[in-house]
Amino acid sequence: MSEESLPDIRVLLVDDQELFRAGVQVIINAQPGMAVVGSAGDGLEAVRLVDELQPDVVLMDIRMPEMDGVEATRQIFQPERVARRARPVRVVVLTTFNLDDRAARAIRYGASGFLLKDTTPLMLRDAIRTVHAGNAVLAPSDLSTLLETQFRAAAPVPSAYLALTDKEREVFDAVARGLSNTEIAGLIFASESTVKTHVGAILRKLALRDRVQIVVFAHQHGLVKF
């Protein structure tokens, strides 16, 4: 499928600086297969617009008045809100410096990663497409570094994880380490379609939304293996 024929990815912009939102909107609307469907100046408005507009991807500033991006992300991914949606929403938090502890908290609550505000238009475009596909927008090593500050004591391993098959646990470990489907396929001597099937089963059994949440789950329960 060519870029020109890609369906629009619906984007919501959230930042307290109107000029910044306007600039990002121009960049996104110039990309094939993307469209800005709304913008918000604080987290409170962002939560309302996610419910109202049903965007695919939210670009969320981490530091805002009224309600910051961390709390907005937490509310967006409240189970009752998630259950009402016809399709999933992904959140990418925007921050001014690398390895922001607030960004780590937002990822713990459901965000798919973070971007620095001075990122390039090309990196912004690729990040939106990456999270829309259910993947993280930062390197696995950076994600692990961020999450290590969030889970200082491992929570008990839930029975749902113990119910995974041996092969599913092998795939779980590989996803938690940041391996791609292609890399996992080579590791377990299977096709990529088989890997996707295993990942889908893991997400369903553990009630997780995407691969990023597998990484979070692994850190939360002390299941990360390097």
C-alpha cells in the first residue's frame, strides 16, 4: 500500500502553547495518511476531546496547567473509558528533556512512549505511525531505564501469566526485551504470522492493550530477563 492510499490516522494535539500546537498541526496535516482532528490546551480538555472525537493518536504535553499530561493519560486509560471506545487510542507524551520521570509515569498509565519537543517532522511522522501500530516510540533500553524508577518492588505474578503456555512465555520474554516480530520468529524458529498469533494471545490473556504494556507488565512483576 502506498503512502497516498493509507487511511487517515486521526491525531489530537494537547499542549498549553497555542503557537506550538499550530506548528505541529501544519506538520501533521502535510503527511500522507494523517489528519489533526482537534486540539486542547490542557489535560482536562484533552480527556473530554478523546471521549468526544475518538482520535487514534494523542500527542500529549507532559507539563500543563489545570491537569498535566500524566493525570490526563491516567484518565484516558481508565477501564470504563477504554471499554466505551470503538477502537484503541494511543498516547505519546511530549517532553523537553530525555528520560523525564513524568514521562515514565505516563507510560506506566498507558502511554506508548515519549518524544522530545524538538524532534524533527520526519521523526514525528514515524512516531505517530509506530504507536498507531501498537509499538513503542523509544528504544527498549530507554524504556527499561524509565520503568526501573517506577517499580522498585515487584508485584506478585498474577495467575493469568502463569496460565500462559511455554511458547507464549518465550514470546512474552522476547517482547519484554524489545525484540521485533522478525527477531522473535528467528529465536523460536517460527513464522512472523505465528509470532503475531502468540502476541495476540498474550495480550488477550493478560488483558493488555499493546506490546508497550507487555514491557510495563514485565517490569511491574519482576519478569524482565536480559
